[in-house]
Amino acid sequence: MKDFWLKADWPAPEWVRTCVTTRQDGCSQGRFKGFNLGNHVGDDPNHVLANRAELARLTGSRIAWLDQTHSTDVVEAAPGLVEEADASWTTEPGVACAVMTADCLPVLFCDRAGTRVAAAHAGWRGLASGILENTVAAMQVPPEELLVWLGPAIGPDAFEVGPEVKEIFGSIAAADCFKPSARPGHYLADIYQLARLRLQALGIEAIHGGGWCTVSDSVRFYSYRRDGQTGRFASLIWIEASI
């Protein structure tokens, strides 16, 4: 894999592999310049296909792409079949669960035994509606046996939202997840903390990652909030086929 791609820093078994791409390299041009993996954003389809083929080659995995719609739907990862969902899971070695983001939160899961993995796409709508809860339910693993890693997303100093978003989260908003912004009646939301609280409520304590800001890091990450029409990077997790 490319040296500048990210990997989950967590105590997962060594055969559980992870990868977060960046916008560096790749053949996309213009506002998508770099390693764009989103085929729904207006980029040249041939460029996206070339970037996806390179990702599959470098990871040695069969990637299960999703048609993401900010839903709470979770499916079993199926390479070659693009399903409408926002999370996938698998127990099959060599199959990579993948989610694409450009400010939303990518969340990777595995059990401590390294036999089951999952990836979820969690924007604020998905978080509020239960995408993480549904992913954990699909894993069918006791919460104390789960490891979770939070990938690059919009940071708490850049994620300004209106009062309606704060209201949707209800009492969780009192847990230091929303702070008043400079614009009257608006707030700065901490998507990482919102995710941690939802996971902890399920009994999951082994939560790692967090701390990036896709908006402020224009070298590494695409950001919809920063640029509007832009590309997508991907977060993948898979079990090595050789185990």
C-alpha cells in the first residue's frame, strides 16, 4: 500500500487489515484531482475505475462498494454487487468492507478474535438514526469483544450545524458535543464524541482513532464542507485471505 495512506491504530489481530486512502496520487483531475474513488460525484468514470482498480491491486482485496444514502441499512459485503446501504460486514477472508467519505465519519469494526469485520458510513443523520447500532447488531458479537476505530472526519472546530441538528440528538447534546459557534443560534458539533457516546451506550469501550479534520487538511482529504463538489476517499477493512 502507499506509504501516506492511513491504517487503524488499534490492538486488532495482525491479519485484520485496514486502509484509509488520501487524495494524493491518482489520475482524477480538476476539482477531483487525486485519488478520487467516488463514482457519483461527477468525475470522469474512467478515472474512478482506474483509481479503484489500483486500490484493489495494492490491497490485494476484493472490495465491496456501497451506494451510500445516509441510511441505517447494513448488508453483508458482496464484491461485484453494489448494494444501497451505509455499512457492510463480512467473515470472508479477502473481502474488504469499504465506505467512502468526504467529511462524514468512517467507522471500522472487528471482533477481538479477528474473524468478523465491518465498516460504516456515519454522517450526523446516520448517527442520529442508528447506523452504528445497526452495524453492531449485524456483527452478532458481544460488545466487550468488539474493537472500533474512528477514521478521518470533519473536526469539531469546523462542523457548524443549526439548532435542528442539536435537537435531533436530544439529551446527548448536553454531553459537550455541541458548543455555540460565532453565528447566533448555531453550534460546533463534535462528530467523534457523538459516535463515542453512541458506542459506549451499547457497552463498547474499546474505541480508538479520531482527531483528524478533513476540512482543514486539504493535502490529504477531500472535504464536501470545504469544496462543495469534490471527490471521496475510502476506508477499508478486511481479513487477510491467507489465514
